[in-house]
Amino acid sequence: MIKPTINKFSLNNSNTNDKSNWLRAAVLGSNDGIISIAGLVIGVSGAAQSKETVLTAGIAGIIAGAISLGAGEYVSVCAQRDMEKALLKKEKYDLINYPKEELDDLVLAYEKDGLKPKDAELVAEEFTEADAFDTHAEVDYNIDPHHLTSPWSSVVASSISFAIGSLIPLSAIMFSDSGYSVVVAFVAVVIALTVTGVLTAKVSGASAARSVLRVVFGGVIAMTVTFLVGILFKVAVA
């Protein structure tokens, strides 16, 4: 008798997916916070020398950005959850109306995992007898029907990480000498983006060097353009 434990999609996958969504939202939220607020406060610094003005703009940007990012994350994850529900509904329909075809698909999936045809058929039959719906949901779609993706952990992670990341450029501007505040903020942002670029690579499995280069390049462009716009605005007003 083959013990049916080779299903590569375990019931813990939903928890793993929730964790990966949380990490993804946190890392991307911090990136957004650093780059968005860096561009904002450096742009305002180019147009106004008053640190009170920069602080006001920065706080307003943090609040608006955190709320906006959280709302966007909620909509995105809810859409993913709706898709999961639709797939589960389809799977339930197929199991009722096409049980043989569904069993054949399960056998084929186990054969692709490396089982011999007879062993794959035996395991598929045992899993189907135990809980056909849960088994097919996990094997076909990597979904645990009892633990669908929750948007709230991603919403909280993205909003909080945005606010924390945004404090880096704002603090650099506010707590440095006025004559060098933009330079200090620029350096602080590049260092922070290097760190988040490495974290992004770990979460996504991408190349660390490529991830860092992409994130830092985007941040540098954002800060440079907004600073030049601020200077031009200041000259135009004057």
C-alpha cells in the first residue's frame, strides 16, 4: 500500500502564500515610501528653503501615500481572493459532472511528479476518496479551500512599511544642515534603497545586483527630476 503523502501541495501552502504576500507588501511598501517621499521632500526643498514647508509636505505625503497604498493593496488582494473563489467553484462543478476526467488529471499530475503510473493511480484514488475537492484545489490551483488569501495582513504591512520607509528621506532632510540637506537625503535614500533592493531580491528570487540597480536607479531619477522641477518652480515664482 502506498501511503498518500507525496502530494507536493500541502495544506500549509495557504499560510505560506499569506506570509509571502505579507513580505512582498512590506518590501514593496517600504520601497514606495522611500522613493515617493524622497521625491516629494527633495522637490519641495528645491522650491522652498523653509523646513516647516518641507515637513508639512512630507507628513501630508506620508499619510496620503500610506492610505492610498493600503487601499490599492486591499483591492488587489481581494481580486485575487475572488479569483480563488471562482476557481474553487469551477473545480466543484467539474468534480460533480466530470469525476473520471478529474481523476485522470490527478493521476497525470502525480505521474509528472515522478510516480510510476500504477502508483500514481493508487495515490490519486486514495486522495480522491479521502477528500477529492481539497486535493484537486491544492494540486490544480495551489489553493487551500479553508484558508483563502486574506487582504488585511498585506494592507497593514504595506501601509506601515510605506510610513517607515518614508521617514528615511524626511528625517534626513529635517535633521541635517540646510545647506547639505538634499545631499544627505540623497545619500540616505541610496543606502536605504540598496537594502530594500536586496530584500526585494530575496522575496522574489531575482538577482540581487539587478534588483538593487533597478531600485536605486529609479530612486535617483525620481529625486533628480523632482529637485530640478522644484528649482524651476522656485525660479518661476521668483
